[in-house]
Amino acid sequence: RLYYGERTSDDLCFVEDFVKWEAAGVEVVPVLSQSPDEWQGRLGYVQNALEEDGVPIPRNSGALLCGMKGMAESVKDILTKAGTFEGRVLTNF
């Protein structure tokens, strides 16, 4: 899964590529922290969406995290508590 967090739908990049990524087997999960009423997707924060969805096969999972340090630390904590090896969780800081 690719969790992609932004404030609003106007901030989302690469939206035109989502269909290609999904066709290649990557489930794209956009999550908005601030949204107009017409948004039909996930609301909140990436780490909350991941926690709600769970990590199906933690020992076979890995993550490349980039963005806000607090988000990355929260996601890393969720993944490692679920059983993902810490060495498979990479950050941009």
C-alpha cells in the first residue's frame, strides 16, 4: 500500500498516475487532513489510516517514509509494534 497524506485534494500530486500504480498492484490510499465536503476518501492522518487498516503481513513488510518527522516516527512505531523488522523501515531524516 502507498499511503499519501496531504492537507487538501488540491495539494495531491501524481493523481493521474494512481490508476497506473493500482494496475501495477500498488493500492493507493490518499489521506487528507483538511477536506472540502465533496471529498469521498480517507480523512485524518496517514498514521491513523495505517493503524485502522493494520499491517497484514508484518514480517514481509517494509516502508519508505518521507514527510513530517512526527508522522514518520508514528508510522515506524506502528509498523515495528506490528512485527515489521526495524531495518525495513527507512526514513528521509
